Amino acid sequence: MNNEHIFIVRCGEVALKGMNKPYFERMLVERIKKLLKKFDGINVRRHEGLIFVRGDKSLDKQAIIKEISKVFGVASISPAVECESTMESIGDAAVQYMIEAIKERGIKTFKVEAKRADKNFPVKSPEIGRQIGAVVLKECKVLKVDVHNPDCLLFVDVRHDKSYIYQDKIAGFGGLPLGTNGKGLTLLSGGIDSPVATWMMAKRGMIIEAVHFHSYPYTSQRAQEKVEELASIVATYCGRFKMHVINLLPIQEQIVQNCPEEETTIIVRRFMMRIAQKIAEKTGCGMLITGENLGQVASQTAEALVVTDSSVTIPVMRPLIAMDKVDIMDKAQEIGTYETSIQPYEDCCTVFLPKHPVTKPRLERILASESKLECDRLIDEAVEADEIVDIFPQ
Ligand code: ATP
Ligand code: MG
């Protein structure tokens, strides 16, 4: 049998891209190569609408699968065995494969499902399935065919030059390759929602840059480290990125001193958005990303979102807008941010929290309150004091 690992990687939505398909596939291959750079001598190649990853047998198969499954644009991965496209070779390879499967997993029943990508191949798909099944039955006496619920569903993919045998289809996240859909500035807090929102936009191919607000010394150094840790988990998917760290305290103090208490939260949020917009303009980000969600908290009622939105002209993406909290939490678990997010550290939003925040703010009133502040100066000063942290994948 082959002395190398072979993985068949399927591209999902990328395959639907008509004229632009080669571009998307190239981006996907580049991304897979980048994540597999840590393994020696890996080969990644596009072929007939699939991506083939090959590496020496001594490499850690599970570790390779784990890396590939983190690449956005990958629909599924199958560790496979390669053979010549003749019935004899396919039969031999199928028997070898099943002997290993019996040894490793004690399987007792199987079914062969064949697909003939090469229509010139002399045997038709159902007949390939039948014949290969018969060869396996003859050589592996412990096995029986079960067409309804087999322990092992063996796929045979017959192609022009080579054929492939595999069993598992390990699901990837889907989405589109990183770098195929602009650049967005994400407002990253230490909570559960914003890391998920960031991940979701990156999954659609968006390059990420981040901004985080703190209220030092009311918020601690440890709270910021928690955000950096969250950012680095997100970076394992979307690659290294820059995070702008901004102290919001001078602005919060001005708001608390000059504006009605119940309006402080919404006004702070409008400042966050305007500062983020300025940073986005400076860094070439075409949109903002937040973890806001309809109705989750007082500052996220329909009315509050409208008032927040009207503070900026840049488009604001809110990928979690219609998700339920439990579903967001499940997603956070799946991508690995949840455990860090739930660590109890203070956030700048919880500093100076009003007892009764307005849930139906009116824009004219908010504008009247803000007119008591030197908004432009405060925003410019905050942006100038911007500290940039490089975030690397964990
Ligand atoms: P999260 O779980 O993401 O913190 P949340 O439910 O606590 O969200 P809010 O605190 O109202 O909601 O924040 C809404 C959104 O505003 C966040 O998802 C995030 O995008 C942004 N945001 C909140 N606090 C900060 C912060 N300290 N720095 C950067 N962005 C923030
Ligand atoms: Mg929060």
C-alpha cells in the first residue's frame, strides 16, 4: 500500500464560483499550504475540482486533518488510498483497506459505493460496486454486506489517471477562502458574542483587524490579556491580525459628568462606533463587525440599534443579529472560544453601568446630550492614543 498519507479535500461553495473558480481555488490552496507549513514535505495540489494533500506516512495524520479542517472554504476531508484505475488495482486496494479497518475498528459489515468520474472507464458505477464488493467478500471472510446500515461505507472514486478509496468524510466549516472578501474591523470585547461574530465574518473570506476598548485602571490588565487570548484563538482560523487597544475612560468620564445617567450606555456605544470608523478609515477596512444581537440587552433593542447605527456612515455587519443566545454559545464551544469568554473579568461596558438604561432611546435626545461634549476632540484623542497589539494564532 502507499507509503504516504493522501487527503482528498472538497471545496464546497468554492465549486459554485463560475468564472472566478480558479481564483478561489488558488486562494484555498495557498491557505492550506500556509497552515500545513509546519509539517515537512507536504504537497498540496488542485486536480479535477478537488484538492489533494500528500505527506509522508510518518507525519501525524490527525494533526494534519485538524489543520485542514480549520481552513475556511473546505467542505470536507477524506483520508484516502490511491491506486491505478484498473479493476484489479482497485480490488487489491479495497481489500488492503478493509483488512486494516477490520484490525483497527473490528468492522463486520460493509457496503461499496462507487463513482465513475471518468466516463470512459469500461465498467459502470453500480457494477464497480458489485465487483469490488465481491472481491472484498472473497478475501475477508469475516465481512458481510449490509446495504442499509454498514459498519463501513467504502467509497470508490474512479478517475482518469488514478482511483481513490476512502471511508470518512470529515466535515470542514465551509465558507470561503480567507482574503476573498475584503477587510473588516471587528469590535472585540471579552464576551461570548464578538469572537463568534468575528469568526463568522472571517469564514466568509473576510480579512480581520480588531479594536478593543478598555477603561484602565477600572478594568484590569488581566481583562485585556483575556481579550488577547480570545483574539489568538480566533487567529488560529483567520491568521495573525492587528488589534487596536483604546482607553475609553476619558470619554466615559465626560459622558458620566455631562449626560443623563440612563443614556450613558448608548452614548458610550456611539463613541465606540465612531472611534472604530476612524480606525477603519485609516486601516482600509470597509466595514465594522460587532457581536450585537436583537433584543439581547438594553443597548440592543431595535430602537437602540438604530441610534447606535446612526453614529456612523460605514456599514456595520452584525452576523449574530437573529441568533438565539444558546446557539451563539454552541458556536463558541465549537470554535473553542467559550471557556475563555466565560472567565469573569470586568469589561469597559460594565464600568459606570446605569441602573435603568433607556431601552427605547430617541435620537434627538441623544444628540442633544452629546452636544454638551466635545465629541470630535475626544474621538481624535482616543484614536491618537491607539496602541497596536499583534495577535498571533494560538
Ligand atoms: P459580547 O459578548 O461580544 O461582549 P455583549 O452581549 O456583552 O457582547 P455588549 O456589551 O452590548 O454585548 O456589546 C455589543 C458589542 O459591542 C460586542 O459584541 C462587541 O462587538 C462590541 N463591544 C462591547 N464591548 C466592547 C469592548 N470593550 N471593546 C470592543 N468592542 C466591544
Ligand atoms: Mg460585552
